[in-house]
Amino acid sequence: MIAHEQTHGLIRARYGSLADVRYPAWLREGYCDVVAGGGSLSDAQAALLDRRDPSHPALLYYHGRKRVEALLRADGGSVDRLFATAKLW
């Protein structure tokens, strides 16, 4: 949890103090979860929540992390490119 929260500060330091409003929540939270080593939901728990309560707040973090991981893999791991193109999604 500390790593996740510290990453929010690093995002603001790198991309500006308005990063929290400039970038979509899935990107900010997903990236922070990636840096922190994963989220609190397993794949099975997320699948269950998706069925039972698709608007559960924890799913933003889970799906954001999965999306960020996939985008970083597809783009060679460039965090700067990830954030540079995020506003287009």
C-alpha cells in the first residue's frame, strides 16, 4: 500500500501536479498497482465481483492493473509512452 501511494506522488512529480485529473483513473490506479507488485484481488475474486457487483470500486484497480500490464508488454515497457498516449484512450 505504501508503494502504491508513493507512486501517485511520483506520477505527479514526473507528469505534473495536475496528473490526477489529467489522466484516467484506470491508468493512475492501475500503474500504481503494477509498481506496488499487484493488487488485492486475485483473478478469481475479480471474476466473481464482475458477476456480482460490476461497479465495485476494487474492480477499477484490478482492471486498470491488467490493462496497464498489457499495454506495457505490448509497447516494450515504456512508462513515458504509456502516459503520453493515455489521453487518447
